[in-house]
Amino acid sequence: MDLQQINVKVFTTEDSNINYTNFIKVFNRWMEEADSDDYLNYADYSHVDAGPGVLLILKQANYSIDNAYHEHGFLYNRKHAVDGDNADKIRQALTEVLSKCELLEAAAELEDAVHFDSAHLLFMINNRHVAPNTVEAAAAVQADLTPVLQQMYGSDDFTIERTSEDARERFALRISANSDKPVSELLANLGA
């Protein structure tokens, strides 16, 4: 299985206060400061109940302050292929999303009101041809995902569960770790 179009969502803490207008300010600043033309635009879906919130659109990926299923979190959605073996691709996605979470927590525009719980993640493959929502796909993905999570958390004290057994739904795994390590430590563990 060649994993592509990996999505990772890092949930916000319960005490976070999500202000979509402030995320628009951050995303606008990121576009202005970018040294490439990869950043395209943002889209405001904050009016949609349990929707994507505010989406930052790039050529290679999208970022959003997502509220799917009424669970806020920062979502990284890789749109194009990534080179390397599956562990490299998983590590790249985790590094990317955690790096952006670290920037968001430090962003003055968010007024210290948003924090991320890196012990609770959603890992998805946004391509049903690559990863159908089956027991077999889950076993194959977990074989590649588990060693990277062990490296990131510095232990194997975590669980991985499928979010649904409905084959019509997108392949997704919920990761819950018994960890209170800050994002910076997890990034260091990943070699970032």
C-alpha cells in the first residue's frame, strides 16, 4: 500500500476559544510572509455547522481550523503525492501539522486562546482507492503508523482505533496517547 493524501487533525483543548476571524488574520499573515507562490487563498466556511471552519488553500495541501463532528482541531490535508516509504510520509504529515500547531499557539492574532492536545489525533487517508475503510487496510496502515507514533510519543502508551466500520466512510483512525508532552517535544522526537 502506497499511502498518499494523508490527513492529520490535532484536536484543540477543551479550554480553547475558537475565533474564526482571528484564524483568518493568521492565514492572511502566512500568505503575506510566504516566500513562494504555494499559498493561494483562504475560504471561510465558519457559517457551516460542524464544517471545515476556515480553510487555507495551498497548491500542495490545505490547512483548516476544522469543526467536523463538532470537534475543533487543526487539520492538515495533503493533496499531492509525497516521496518516500510509508513511514516517511506519515512522519512528514505529523511534522507538518505539529509545526503549524506550534506556530498557531504562538500566534499573537489568536490571543493565547487556542491550544492543541497532541495526545489526541485523527489520522485519515483522503483516497478510497489507496485506503478503503476495511479491516485489512487498517491493519496495513497501522503496521506503518505504529512505529512512527512510538518514535513521536517516546513510548507505546497509545491506542489506535478505527472511527467507523462503514465502508462508505473515509478511512480514519483515532489516536489517543497517555502523554502530556508539548508539541515541541513531539517534533524533536520526530527529528524535526
